[in-house]
Amino acid sequence: MAKAHPITGLDASASARRNLPQMFSLRIAELWGWAGHLQYPGRVRELHDMRIAAKRLRYMFEFFAPCFPASFNQQLKRFKQIQDYLGEIHDCDVWVDYLRRQLRDAFRELNTGRKALGRFTGADPDLGLAAEALREDPAHSAVLGLLMMITDVVERRGKLYSELLDYWRELEASGFHGQLVRAVAAAASVEGGAR
């Protein structure tokens, strides 16, 4: 996971409100810095890091919510949606890695049984019994079940990924980045703390 860049250069003598642009510009840049990886569905770590960047930015907006108008809550919902997509995609990645490990173990067990069949010659009656046992081995069923689960999870991830791309494109087309920057600048220019 990528570490958050430290926020530096804050004016300790100024109000928190006056420091908002300095704080938020870094977190906004972090999120958009990961967005370039969206076009590559196999960049698992980078998509997870983008999720973490979105989470940091969202939590920062929530912490400083009194500095923003109540209407800004709609923008927070947009962050939540980004996080939800990226979180579910990450869950699929973690789940499929677990399933692949289970599949590897099931194949290993089946391979042991398959090798045992090689010790027979001709149509040895014990070969038939060993083949029957291998066919009924629970690992055989496990392999089929795991393959089906992997297929389902990969399909789910693909659907989520496609939805995320569409959602991100909508955000970009609506000028979401600029809206955030302008909201921070407006919040910084207002004195007082009430919404």
C-alpha cells in the first residue's frame, strides 16, 4: 500500500480554514495520480492504492465538513461510490487469490492419486479400484467447484471494473476534479465555521 504523502508547508499562525487548499490539493492530487492506472484492469495493487487515496480524501472532507456547505454532502457520496467500487474489486482480487491457493492444493491431491495409477501395469484389477477411488475423491469435486467459483468471481470483478470505468468517466466529464478544487478554495475564503 502506498503511504500518504505528508502535508507540509502549513501556516501554523493561520486558521485551519486558510490551510485547506494546501491540505486538500495534496490529497486530491494523490487520488488523481492513481487514476491513470484505471485503464489497466490487472494493476491490482495500484487500484487498491487508489481506493486508499479516495478513502483518505473522503475522510479529510468529512473531518472538515463544517467548513463546507451542506450541499457538499453530494460530493462525499461520489467518493463513497468510488471507494465502494474499488473496495469490491479489491475483495474479488483477494478472494480469487485464496481460491487459487485452494485449487492448487486440490490439484496437488489429485496429482498424487494420478501418480499412484502409474504403478500398475496392464488391466490390473487393483488399477480399476484405484481409478474408481480417484474418480470419487472429494478433491475432484473440489476442483470443479473451485473452478466455478473462480469463474464467478472473475466475472463479478469484470462487471465491477466496467462500472467503475463508466463512473469515473462520468465524474471526469462532469468536472468533478475542478468542483472539488473550487469547493476547497471557497471554503478557505470564508471566515467563521458555521455551515
